[in-house]
Amino acid sequence: MGRNNNQRKPTTDEVLKKYGAKIESQMGNYNSAVANGQDFSQSYEKFKDSMLPEFSRYERWCKTFGNSFTMKVGEKDEKRISRAIEVAHLNVTPSEVMVFSTMLMLITLFGGVLFTAAVWLLTGAFSLMFLFLIFMLGIFLFFYANKMPENLAMRWRLKASSQMVPAILYVVIYMKHTSNFEKAISFASQHLQPPLSSDFRKIFWDVEVGKYSTIKESLDNYLLGWKDYSLEFVEAFHLIESSLYEPSEARRVTILEKSLEVILDGVYDKMLKYTHDVKAPLTNVYMLGVILPTLSMAIMPLASTMMGGAIKWYQVLLVYNILVPFMVMYLTDKAMAGRPGGYGESDLLEKNPLYPRYKSNAAYKKGALMALPLFILGIIPLLWRYTPIPTLLGTTRDYTWASIGMGFMGSGGVFGIITTEAGKVVGPFGAGALLLSLFIPISIAMVVIYASRERTKDIIATRDQYKEVEKEFTSSLFQLGNRVGDGLPAEIAFAKTLESTRGTSTEGFFRVVNENIQQLGMSLERALFDPRRGAVIFYPSQIVSTSMRILVESVKKGLQVAARSLIAISDYVKNIKKINDRLNDLLAEIISDMKSNMTFLAPLLSGIIIGLAAMITGILSNLGAMFAGGGEGGLGGMGNVGSLLQMFDVAVMIPPYWLQIIIGIYLVEITFILTSTLVTIKAGRDPLQTTAETGKNLKKSITLYVIVATASIIGLSLIGSVALAGMAN
């Protein structure tokens, strides 16, 4: 004691002298980091980029072209683009966006002109139609790239808005037992998923850098961005803020509960209106993007001959496989842009342990190897048409149907490769080549179907398992809350709840918690969140993790507070589930109609159209041959008809072989676009579900298409052969 009394307390100067060097060293390190550009804002930019890798490619292209020169952007366009850039959190400027759009258009136009000039110099053929289509493509790409910030902003909103209800839930639950707005926002930012979690963290960042003096000011500024898109989200937060000024505890809790009710009712009302408004745009997409292009394909062989070969197969490919899909994407983006927020899938895919398998491209490589033999089968007519392989093998370029014992298919060739009087080889026009061409869209679809299944089957199964646990976890939470409310410590309450959950999906979770506490002697927090043994590690569900974190926090306030929190979570989750079920019922009719159109009507119509194109081509080819060789008798006397048929020159006709490949690829593209649209309308931005559903829908549509196309080609070709045989007799 004496030694302690004799010990002199250090003076202020001595303390400053002692720690001054350390403080100066730390300040020096900080200043050095700032000088080198390593400040917090750069760290925030890196964090933002890691959250949104899908945007980085577009940003890189804009930066690459935007650094070359600048463009003056009109006031109206600058305001529009700047707003979209801010919402989408893009690191570009309106000038860079405009420069990239302009350069993309110019590169497309320049490339098209060079390609046309090269074809003209090599073959002597000049296509004004192709130049016009390239010009249209360049204009379309300009507007598409110019609108890209708005499309990315829409994707950001869709992803962020799916987390709105959980965000309000976390804030409300936390503030019910601790009336601290800053801690509630912090709690929500820790348990929400990107991108909304990063937005909440930026609210704190803006206060730290001095942009705003309080969290409330920063939050109010952030909510301005949602005012025109999700007013119920803004109103719910304003109600939460108003609860801070209520002197009565009961009144404060009532207002907090009202805020969650406001956002749930608002989401439901807006989705109800959206389900009515979206029917017409989706119908237009189907009619303009599927029905009309498919029907027009039937007359392509006839139109190409009547126009003297002005329409080429590569022009049709440019229209159907590039321009029309872009138009469909534009129409579907407009339909999705009106989707209200607050509803949809909110799981973070990147946190799933099986995510590396989903991101891997190994399945695509394996699928490509499996599909390669089918692809080679599909290009056999091209090899026989354009290469010397038949000569090397000692065979002819084509065989007649009679030579292979199938004379009932007509007198033409199997591949339909024709040598004109001028010695020019044209084709393939035959039904055999057309049947082989089906293997090309089959091979492309096989790669997608196999890769989609292999990448998603395990991760989808685990997610479905977690969702099943979440369904039963609601009632288990209610039981746990009642046990804690009866005065039992949380550790004992888990053991009691385990007995009543036997045989359910949640039994495993409560068993792990109980074993960690009873056998390993862990605390409640470690039993739940231990990095190696914690129960939450084995059940990575957002609802499970958040409710258990709230339990750990609220137990510190008392058992009754913890009990009320658990029961409140159970009630809120039940209400959210009811809302989701009602919204699914509202969307069921739209989704069912579009899915049936995509997987049944579109492939059915496409297959029949291919058969009609084959029949038209076969009839024109055979009629031309019959009139050419019937000068003295038979059909030779029908001079007027013969003169009429001279306008149908088979040599300039688009082979149905190419038409089938084009429409098959188009069917694959449409399946991609419409599946993504339907998944987004139903559940918001959900890449995992989109990938899985694309494989399933493509399997159905391509299977039906191949069956119908095969039957149509054979059946209608036989009908044409029988009709021509009757005319010859």
C-alpha cells in the first residue's frame, strides 16, 4: 500500500510526450496512405466492385472508349443518365456512356461496310439489303447501349427491393427491445444481403465523412431515391423514425408494428396492379417476338425466288438471330421495369457453399464435347456441298431417294444439292439435309440443358431444403418463444423445443444446438454461431441466422424481451409468407400462359412452319425440273404455267436447311429471354432460378420442336411428292 501511495501520477505533459510519437506515427501512416490513394473511399469502391462484378465489364468498355475523347451530353439526357448511374452505383460518367454508345454504332457500321465490300470484291455480289440491316443494327445498338445504365439501375432496384421487407423487419424487431435507431440500422446492414446492405453501410459512411451530421439525415437522403419507386418503403421508415418520439412504450411498439404492415400492404397493392398492367406487354412480346417472325419464315423460300435472290440466308440470320432478339429484350425490359419492389427472392447466391460449382464453366465444356458428334451430323450437308470430301471418299455430292430405297419421297436428291446449267452448285434443298440440320439446334440446346442441370441441381436442392426448414421454423420459433416466456433459460428452452420438433425438418437444428450446449459446454452464442460447430453453419438460412442473432441480443435484455422478439418474428414471417402466397396466386395466370406459349405453342408452330417451307421448296424444285424436261408432252403443253414458273428460280432460293438452323437458334434465344423475364416477374432477380428454369424450358421446347419438325418435314414432303406424282400422270 505504501508503494502505491508513493507512486506519482504522470502529468498531462508527460502523457502527451509519451504517446505523442505514437500518434504522430499513426497520423503519418494515414497521411501516407491518403497520398497514395489508399483512403477509405477507394476501399469502399473496391467493396462496391466486389459486390457487383456483373457491372465491371460495362464500366471497363465505357472507360476504354470514354478516355479517348469526350462528348457534350444534352441536359435532358445527362439528367437521365446521371440518375441511372447513381442508382446502379456505376463508376462512369454520362459522357463516357454516350461515347461508348456512339463508338459501338460506328464500329458496327464500319464493320458491316467492310464485310459487304469484301463480299463484293470476292464474289461480285453487292447487297444493299444487307447494308440496310447493318445500319438498323448499328442504330439499335446505339440506343441499347445508351439505355444500359437504366437497365442496370432496374436490375439493382429489383435485387435491392427484394430485401425491403426483411430490412424493415430487422429494424422493427431490433427497435422493439432496444429503441436505438443507429444500432437498428447497423443490425440490419449486418444481416441483409447486398446490394441493400451496402446501401445501409453507405448511410453510415456518409455520416463518417461529414456529408451528413446524423444517421437520420443520411437515411432521409437515401430514401429520396426510393420515393418514386417504392413509396411504402419510405413511409415505413418514416414511421419507424416517428416511434423514437413516442413517450409511451405501448404506443411506440404499435407504430413499429404499423410500419411493417404499411410495407406489406403497399407491396401487395402494387403487385395487384402490376399483374393487370403486365398482361398486355407480355402478349405483345409473344405476338411480335414469336408468332409474327415464325409465320413470316414460311414464305421466305417463295419470297427469295420472287425477288430474284435479293434475300440471302445470312440476311435472314441477321434479322432473326440478332435484330429480333434485341427487340424482344427491349420489350421485356420495359415490362420488367414496371415491376414494383419489396417482393422476390432475396437469398445471396454467392454465400452458398456450392457457388463455385455454379460459377464453373466445366459443365459447358463437357456438354460441348457430348454435343459435338450431333453438330457434325448436322453439318454433313454443308461438307458435301462446300468441301471436296465426297470426291476424296469416291462418292457423289448427292443421292436420289430411289437409290437408297425411298423412292416414295420423290425424284429429287436426299440433300438437294443441285448443279445449274451454268455449272454453279446450289443447295442443300432436300428433305434429308433438312432433317440432318435439326441436329444443330439440338446440339446447341444440349450444351445449355446439360450445363444448366449440372451447375444448379445440387445448389437448387440445398436451397429447397433450406426453404423447407424455413417453413417449419416459424412454428418452432413460436414454441421456443413460449418456452422462454415461461421463464426457462434459453439453453433449457432449446432442449424442451427439441422434444416437440421430433420428426420435422427443424429437428436437426435444435439437436445440434442442444448437443453443443449439453455435451460440449458451449455458451448459447457459441452453440449457434461457432465457426466450426455452430448450428447456423449447418443451416445457412437467412431467417434462421437472423432470428438466432436477435435471440442472442434480446436475451441480454431479459427472458421476456427475448420471448416477445421470437414470437414477433414468428408472426411477421407468417404474414410475409401469406403475402407471398397471395402474390404467387396473382402471378400464376400470367406465368402459366407465357410458359405454355414458350414451351408448347412456339415450338409447335415453328416445327410446322419448317415443314411447310420444306414442302414449298420441294414443290418448286420438282416443278421446275418437270417443266424443264417436258417440252414435247406431258406438262410441256402447259406453256403459260411454264412461263409463270420461270420466275421461281431454284438457284436463288433460300435453302430450308438454313431456315431451320435460323429458326432453331431463334427458339433457343427466345427461351432464354422469356425464361429470364418470367423468373424476374415472379421472384425478382434470381440468376440461379433463371439458369435452372432455362435448362428445363429449353428441354421441353426443343424436344417438342424436333418431334413436330421431323413429322412435318416427312409428312408434308410426302404430300408434296404425291401431289406432283399425280400431276405428272
